[in-house]
Amino acid sequence: MLERLAKERRARLAAERLLEQKKRELQAANQQLALHARALSEQIVEQRQGLARALSEAASLKGQNSQVLSDLEHATSLARIAQTRLWDALETVRDGFAVFDGDLRLVAANRAWLTFFEGEIALSQGVTYDAVLRIAAQHGLIDLDGRDPLDWHHEMTARIRRAQIEPCVVRLPSGRHLNLIDRWGSEGDLVCLTQDITASIRREAELQEARDRAEAANRAKSAFLANMSHEIRTPMNGVVGMADLLCETEMTEDQRLFAETIRSSGEALLTIINDVLDYSRIEAERMQLYPEPFDLERCLHEVMLLLQPAAREKGLKLLVDFDLFLPTRFIADPGRMRQVLTNLIGNAVKFTASGHVLARVVGIELADGTYELHVTVEDTGIGIAPEHVEHIFGQFNQVDSASNRKFEGTGLGLAITRQLIGMMGGSLWVDSVPGEGSCFGFRVPLTPAEPRDEIDRPSTPIRLKCAMVVDDLLINRVILERQLETYGLEVTLCRSAAEALDVIEGGATFDLVLTDHEMPGMTGLDLAQQLREGGIGVPILLLTSDPEAAQGAAGAAQGGGDLSGIMQKPILRSDLFRTLQALSCLPSEPGPEALPPDRTPEQRRQMRVLAAEDNRTNQLVFRKMVKDFDIALEFAWNGREAVEMWRSWCPDLIFMDISMPEMDGREAARAIRGAEAGSKLHVPIVALTAHAMTGDAESILAAGMDHYLTKPLKKSAIAEYIAEHCPPEARPPLPDERDD
Ligand code: ADP
């Protein structure tokens, strides 16, 4: 029983346990089921939402689609309108227009382009560019000017093969001109434009004709001016020459004033004529440069010396600073270079009341051996207001202000100067401060001339070791110091005579003293006298802008013996060099013997001078100019007579007028040179010309003449040639030479 009971209990317990387990399993299954059910319902909700979204998106897409469709329609209609407008425009322009595709087949062309072929052939879409060219050539649509149509066709097809097609002009048999402009488009199309340029070509031809006519008129004007200048110069020669001679005679003060006014007015008139003539030559492009070797430094000094009297009158100092490391000889047109320098320095003197005018030349040597020179002319004058600076370079332009009105001038100088410098390959500029001064400068490329200056090849050594320079002006002291230092001298600078005396009293010794003359406090002459009195025996050079006055003062003060020399400022480097050489070999060696050993001057004959001149007044002027000279003078009335007299009288020198009746100067010179040919004879001939046109010098020299002088003649120039060509067997012709 117990056992059964136990069994039953165990069975019951097992059943209970099973029941418990099944309950748990059921619970778990229930939970699982609940989870599934929830997930399912969530999925259903999500899908419903997705469906709703999809439905609303579909609705909006439908709206968009219809918008796109309407936009497309609109765009298509705009494109159609644009195309129509474009074609309307292309049909309206008178130029021909065509487009070819990448295979060079015609896509489209406007009527203007197509009408070109009208009457010959009807072009249609698809026709090739090549065929178009062939049709144009073969149907005589182009005036080929005798060329082979095939050649032209080849040339034109080769032309469009280039990436960048050059425009070309073709002429039609009707005389019309078409400009063909072709360009490759970005899509490989060839766009062709044909412009009718007949009107502009005709206009160009008319302009050319007008220009030719104007140039001819200009040439005529220039020739007229040249002739006028000749006509004016000839009588002016009489006026200026006679006034010159008159000034040398005894006169009352009034008469002298009148005569000098005639002379200076005549000279002023000649300057104006020359300016006008030069300008007209430049305008007519007939101005030419004649480059030749010349000494630029000497040229600059000569200009300075010429302007010295005007500067001295106002107490202006003229200074030159020529870069010591530059050669002095260059190749350029010396006459024109002198003209440029004269204009700039002349203006500087004219427009400066006090102070100084400094001309400075510096330069650099370029790789090819030429020099780039910078020449500046600086003054301490009235200056130029900035608004007038460009104006003054124009022709006939002057600064119109109260301060300027009192100055004379044509207003052509700077215009001519700028053009001349331009012709030399340079440029001109100005810097100026009103009331303080101006600095005109120009730059020119110049080739140095061989041989270089003799300074580079010293013959006599300079033995002087130390020099004292006395000058109140700093620029002068600096320039002299640099010049002397290049010759190996040690230089002591003093600002005044008093300072110089102090230095010497302090025990300093020198081999040479260079002193300015006009200095505040004590003059150079007084300084020289005091040094001599103090027992200083070294050479003393007096530097002055007015050597004659200094000479006079030296004579009057009995101080001439104190000086070893007087030099005119500005001093030429080569002159200073020669003076230093001369002072190095003191006591001086006897000068070169002037006379041939066999005869005294009295035993020698007169020099024979022939002047060929057809104008009686000019003959008279010439005779008066040489009246003091010891020469035999004869006149010939024309070229033929000159040649005859050359044969019969054997002159030592001939002055030959260029324009003479019967036989002119050039012909006569050619005849003489022809007769001399083959012999050792060569009579020097100096041409006299009033005709200062470009090319004259060339034709004069080509005719065999050696020199030429422009009228009005200057006594000094005539004297120079007479002295230069006096043969050794003749007496010295000039009065001062005879006095020696
Ligand atoms: P001109 O001297 O005959 O009047 P230019 O052509 O040489 O003619 O000069 C034109 C003008 O330029 C002068 O009239 C003057 O007004 C001005 N000018 C030229 N050089 C100077 C200078 N150094 N200082 C001041 N003004 C000057």
C-alpha cells in the first residue's frame, strides 16, 4: 500500500511537474505570439505610411512633369524666336555670312553670301567649300589679275587649313573689294564672313592722294622757304657784313649804337630764318644727319665760350662737368649736336638772372662698345610751371607769363631740339621748379670715334705732384679736383683767397696753384700778387670767364708777371692737360720754328686768294673783311672766269660762291678737279653758300670742294681758312702772325 501510495505520489508529482512545464511552455508560446502580433501590426502601419507617401510623391511628380513639359515648350519657342532673329539679322547685314560643317559642307548661308554666285550657279546646302572656290575661280567671279585659277584655288584651300586663318582681300571683276574673314568654330564648323570694303579702299586711295598732294605742297613750301632764305641771306650778308665793318671804323657814340643795332638785328633775323628753315625741313622730312667723328667735349666748350659774353653780362657762371672716364670723340652730326647744345645752354643763360648754368655729360659703355650718353643742362633760372612743361616742346610755343614775356625767341628751338635728338635715336626731357631753376636733359646712343682722345696717350709726362685749387664755387672745385686727380695730382681745395693764404702760411707747399679770378673778398689776381710777395714761385694759373678783362687787370696791376697763364672757363680737359704738360717741362723749350730757313718773311711772296662772287656788294664786303691781311686778292665774276683765273694766276686758295651765272660754283670746282686729275695739284676750295638746305654739304663736297661757309660770312672764318691754307713759300697772311 505504501508502495502504491508512494507510486501514486510520485506519479502525481511527475504529472504536476509536467503540467508545470507545459504551462511554462504555453506562456512562452503566448509571449512569442504577442511579439509577432505586435511586429506584424507595426509592419502594417509602416507599409500604410509608405503607401501614403508614395501616393503623395506620385501626385507631386505628376505636377512636375507637366511643368517640365511646359518649360520645354517655352524654351523651344524661345530658341525658335532667337534663330529667326539671328537669321533676320544675318539677312539684314550687307556682309555675306555662311557656315560649313566639319566636313566643309555648306550648312547655311545668308542671301548676301548666296547672291555672290547668282546668275552663275545656284548653291544649295551640302555643297563643299572646295566646290565653292572652284566655281568662283572658274566662272570668273574673282578678278585673278592674270593668275592661274588653279593656283588661286590651291592657295585658298591651303589658307583655310590653318588653325588661325588670316583675312584676305579679293577683287571682283566689277571693281568691288571683298574682305574674307574665316574662323573655325568650337564645334569644328567653319564660319565665313564676306565684307564689302570697296568704300573704305576708295577712301584710303583718296586719302593717299590727298596726302601725296599735301606732301607735294609741303615740299614746295620747303623749297620756297629755302629759296626765300637764300634771297634773304644774300642781302643780309651785305647788311651784317657792312655793319660789322662799320663797327670797326671811327664813329660817334650814336653812330656806333646805330651800327651795332643794325648788326645785332641782322644776326637776330638770321637766327630766326635758320630756325624757320630747320623746322620746315624737319616737317618735310628733309632734315638729314651727317655723322662724322668729332670732339664732343670741345664742341660743348665752344658753345660755352660762344655764350660766355651773354653769361658774363649777368654775372652767371658757366660750368662744364664732362665725365672723366668717357672718351671725348664720338661719331655724330657735329653741326646738329652743336645746335642742340646751343639751344639748351642758350635757353639756360637766357632764362637765368643769377647763379650758374652747368652742363654735365655722363655715360655708360654698352656691351656693343657704343656709349649711352646723358647730357644735362642745369640752371638756377626762372623755371617752368608743371602745366607748361609739355607745351614748350611744341612749335612756336613759349611760356606765356609775365616773367617770360620779356624774353625774345621764336619758340622753335626746343621743338627742333627734340626732333633732332629723336633723329639721333635719343630723347629729351625737362625737370623744373618754378623760381628755382630747370634741368633739361637728353639721352643719346653714340659710337666712340677712333683714335681716342690724346689725353689717354700722354706724350709728355706730367711731373707736377700737388696742386692747390682756389674757387668760391663748390661745383668748380669738385670738377677741377677730379680733373687734376686723374692726371695724378694731389689736390687741396680752398674756398677763398684768404683760406689759401692761411693754408700756405700753415706750411703747405704745392707745385701749382689754380685760382679763380672773380671771388668775393680777394680776387685771384690779388692772391697771385700776395703769393709772389710772400716768395712763392710755383706756377699760378688764373681761371676766368673773361680772359681779356683779367689780362687788362693784370697789366694794369703790374701783376701779369705773377701769373704763369690765364685760362678761360669752362676749361677744356685737353687744354688743361696741355698746360700741365707745358708747366711740367718749364723752363719752356723754344717754340717751333715758323720760317723756312732759306728766306726771311719779307723775301717771301704774298699768298694768292681768288674769290669767285657775282654780287658786287658781296665782293665789297669780302674785300673789306680781308683788307688787313697780307694777301693778293682777285675776284672772278662767275665760275668760268674762276676756272680761267685758276689756270692763269695759280691761286693758293679759292673762295667759290655756289650760285653764279654762266657756270655755277659746283661746275667750276668739278672743272678744276678734272684738270688737276693725275697731277699732284690740289687747290683748296671753300664753297660760299647762302642756300643752307639739307644735302647741300653733300653735293658741295661731291663737287670736289674742301670746305664750305654759309653766308653771311664771318671775318674770323675767312681768316681761319686763309691761315690754314697759306703755303710755306708765302708770307704769313694774318696781321697778328706777322707781328710775332
Ligand atoms: P625760344 O627760346 O626761342 O622762346 P624754345 O623752344 O627754345 O624757344 O623755348 C620755348 C620756351 O620754353 C621758352 O620761350 C621758355 O618759355 C621755355 N624755356 C626753355 N628753356 C627754359 C629754361 N632753361 N628756363 C625756363 N624756361 C625755359
